Amino acid sequence: MSSVKVYGKEQIQTMEWYEHVQNRIGMYIPDKYEVGINHLFKEIIQNSLDECNEGFGQKIVMQLDDETFTCRDYGRGIPFEKIVDVFTKMNTSGKFDANSYSTGVVGLNGVGNKVVNALSSKTIAEVYKNGIKARVEFSYGQVVKEEYNIPTGELDGTYIEFKPDKALMQAKKLDIDLLKASLKNMSLLFKDIYFMINGDVFKSNGLIDFINEEAPTPLFKPISISETLDGVIVDIFLTYIKDIEVQTIRSFANNVETYDDGTHVVGLKLGLGITLKKLVEEAKIKISNSVNTDDFRSGLVSVVSIKMDNNKVHFVGQGKTKLGNTEVQGIVQRVINNNLPKVLNATAIKAIASNADLSAKARASFQKTKEGKIGKKENKLSVMSNLDKFKECTDSKAKNKEIFIVEG
């Protein structure tokens, strides 16, 4: 029989804030390893983005080598008196109200800088204001050195340098490819901002670039919808491609990519299904009776972005990977219902209806196969022969025929 463990006041522990971050990394960032370190980069970049988004500077310059990441913006700069607090006191931020930052703040919770600091063997914050510089150095969350009122010729802004502890993060390297992918995504959201990393520049035409990249041969010219309802700014870009098995939706909330979707994506899906079904019926386009609202997303390539008051936006978790505001679902649905009939022409509606019809027929044929109801002269491929990827091989030469066996 095992011995009874002691549980008294001596067993109750209180960690310093930086110790808690170091011991419970998963509470503060989505992952360890290279992905986790990339998240640390983004925590710093997002603060610079917030300054640019307010109109203070339009360029963010970064460097990354095997050990260290640096980020320089040309914003207003952290107030000298608060540099230490911003990097060492949890839940300290200038973004808890709308006095300094407007809708669409990326850094939100007053946590990011502290997490970067706690997980780095060295962090340096330099702030330039009106020809004067302040410099504070930290190590694993603690202040090492403070210097203030240093004359400088630098333009106003903030410079952050940090050396993440790869052992603590269980990472083998600082992955510049991951960072470049993140910067490419950011450039889609902030089309007026130049992102420079190790001399490479990322600049885009906005979210429409994603649609053009994912749908190089669309069934119709990509469309855009933009409307503000109940204080929520909704932007949607979409088109369709021939491949009915594709459904690509990228989502953003307050300029943060929500990889795990959320209520804005639910609203997009429901809004498209209901509105498109109505438009097809009104156009009297003949489609299978088995077509459901999900079929109207077959071949969809879309982006949905919402922006709302910083004090009202609700992300699920510190990683901000999912939007939780229930009211946003209905708002996005209404925006689609209000605007989609105005921007879709007859050709686009017919193309979407055709995709939906093919999707329903493909589903029915799979069901037939599952139930063993396909006749002797009928097989799954013939039922779906109008789908390119399921066309039967007609080549008589054996060397041109292949069969792929896939587990599962």
C-alpha cells in the first residue's frame, strides 16, 4: 500500500511570474519548439503593427540569425517610465481601452512582452523619443541594467532584441522560413506596411492576393463585400474553383489570423449556404433535390476578416487562434445576406450551383457504393465521371496505368 502524501501549508507554492511562464509555457503560447519561438517573434511584431495601424510609421525592420531576433519600428515608443513595467508586470498594457489605440489592436492582453522576456536569456528594449534614448536589458524576466536620457540621432520608435532560450523551448533552431510565412500573412492584412526581414521585403495588395494565389483559375472574378454592422467591420473576399473537394477559408479577427476559426467562420458558412440556396431558387436553376446548404461551399476559396472594439473582442485562449464572440455569427450572416445578391451575377450563381449539384451527386454515389446498391453496369467511377479526378482511364497501354493503394 502506497504511503499517504503530505499536504500542508509547506506544500503550497507561489511562483514568480517569470517562473510560472517558464514552467507553464503552454498557458501563454500555443506550442513549444520552433512554432513556439515563431510565436514569440509575432508577439513583438504585433506591438509594432499596432503602432503602424494607428498611423505611426509604415515600416518594420527585422533581423534574425541563429541566436537573436531584432525588431525596429518607427512608432511613438513606449513611455520611458513604463518600459520595465511593460516587460515585467503581467497584465500591463496601453491597450485596455480606446484612449491610445483604436479598433483592430493585435497585441491585446498585456502578456506578450512579458512572455518573450521570461523565455529569453537576453532581452533589450531601446526606445527613442525626441532625440533621447532609453535602454533596458533583461534576462529571463528580470532587469539587468537600465539607462535613460541618452542623446541619440535615431528617429522615434522602439527597438527590441531578444535571444530565446532554445533549450527551454525545446527548439533546434530559429526558423526563418516560419517567420517569413508569418510576415507574408501579415502583409495581406496590412497592405500599406513594409515588412523587411534580413533584407527581404514583404508587401501586398491586401487579402485579395490570397484569393488570387489560391484560385489562379477561378470560375468567376473574385468578389469583395464590406459592411459595418453593430460596430463590427466585416470584410469578405471570395470566388470558386472547379475542384468541388476544395473548401478554403482563412479567417481573421482584429488583424489576427484565427487558425481554429470561430464564430465569424460559422456565420460565413451559414450565410453562404442560406443566401446562395435562395439565389439559385430565384434564378430557377435546376439542381439535384439532394443539394444541401453545405454543398454550396464546394470549391469555395474565401477570406473573412472582422474588426471590433478591443474591449469586446473575445479570443479563446492567449494564442488568439479562435474567435468566441457569439454575436459575430449573426452579424456576418446578415452582411452576406445584405450584399451577396448585389455582387453575384447570373454567371457566378450558375457556376456555384453547378458545383453544388456535382457535390450532391458525388455524395449520393459514395452512399450507393457504401450500401452496395451500384448496378452491374454501373460503378463508382461512371457515376462520377463528370469529375476530373474520378475519370476512368481510357489509355490502352498498360505502362500508362497506375493504381494507388492508400491505408485508411
